[in-house]
Amino acid sequence: MRWNLRMKAAEQGIWKSTELRRRLADAGLEISAGKMSALWTGTPTTIRLDDLDVICDVLSCETNDLLIREPEQVAARRPRKAADNTTAAAAITPRLGRNRTLPPA
């Protein structure tokens, strides 16, 4: 996923994170300066759905305007197939540690 907050903010004439932070506070969402900086400069690892709803309301957009799918990156993560139609990765064998047994058959 690509985070598109800055572009959507720019489309609304918001060029600084402090301006967006003020507008979010006016809408009832208080965000710390650190969290606002993280939202503004990078892709958040987590975001509350309630917060996302307020951000969308302030920017007059939908969630799919802020979170843009990148299917080519998903495809790049898939294991490659070998010539004999098996995965190129080696078979996974469980490691037996102390007091562990084999899983049931």
C-alpha cells in the first residue's frame, strides 16, 4: 500500500502538517506533533479507523484516495515457481526443541 496523505492534503490547499493538524483538531481529532509528523512524512504502520474517518472527512476524500494499492509489489513477494512446478524454497522441516514432539499425523 502507498500512503497518499500529502497529495490529498495538497489538493485541498494544505501544504504544511501543522495546518492539517489544526484542521483535524477543529474536527475533534487531537494528534500529537510526533504522530502528525509520522503521518505526514511516511507510511504509517497502523492507523485507527476512527482517525482515518476524520482525516477523510477533513480532506473530503475516501479511504481509497489515501491508501493506494500496489499489486506489482504483491506479485513480487510471491514465491517463484521452479521448472517442475514446485516452489523454489526448500521444504520446511520442524525443529524439535526441548520437550517438544512431532505434531500429530
